[in-house]
Amino acid sequence: MSESKSNLFIDIPVELQQVKSVHSIGSLQFEGDLPAALFHLQLITADIANWNAQSDVIVVFHTNAGHVTLNDAAYNASRNIATGNPYKKLVADLIDLGVKVELCGATAKVNGWGNADLLPLIKINLDAMARTIQLVQHGFVKITE
């Protein structure tokens, strides 16, 4: 691998005044050891801050990614490990930046998770599909990861 980096010129600059997005995350894909969806949320929140834009960013974890929302004890039980939730700081940092984090109620029900099993400030919605439809009907752009 080359040690020199090529110059990068952005051909299509983007600057938004408002961002309304719902991120539907049903499974995790990784860039190294970092879930790509969490990395992408970090990117868009940094962009929002740089633009000084108004924003309403909601992420809905469901299906095979629901465990990202769990506290250490519930994560350990769900994943059959004893290391705790490795994503909890990333999730907390996103919440601190204003991202609203939700867990699909259907995913919670299937896995036997309740509100007490979640990281702080995470809400459970009815189900990911209904919530996503609701938000799209209210003008949110859907991002699927």
C-alpha cells in the first residue's frame, strides 16, 4: 500500500440547512471493527454541525442489529459473552449529538427484551416498519443500512 495520499477534490459539494432522516438498521456491516451504520451516523452528525443545520436524525435498530441498544447485562445474555456492549459509547456519543435512538418493539418482543434492558435514553417503538412509514410520511428521508 502506498504511503502517499492523493489529493481529493469534492466535485459536488453539499450543504443543507435542514436534515430530517430516519436510519433503518437491521444488520451490521463493518468497516474494520466499526459498524458502518454507526460510522455513517458520525459522518452525517459532523456534517450537520459543520453546516450549522437544523436536524432531526432518528435511528431505528431492528432485526439482527437490535442488540446494539442493549445494556451490558442484556447484551451479555443475548450474545452469550461477558464483555458488555462494545457499541454503548458510540451510541451514547450519537445521543449526545442529538440523534434519537429507537429499538423496534417487534425485535424486542421476539428477543424478550424490555425497557430495563436498554441503554439510557433509547425508546422502543411499535415496530420498525410502522415507525419508518410514519416518519417518511412526515417528511423524513429513509436511509437503509
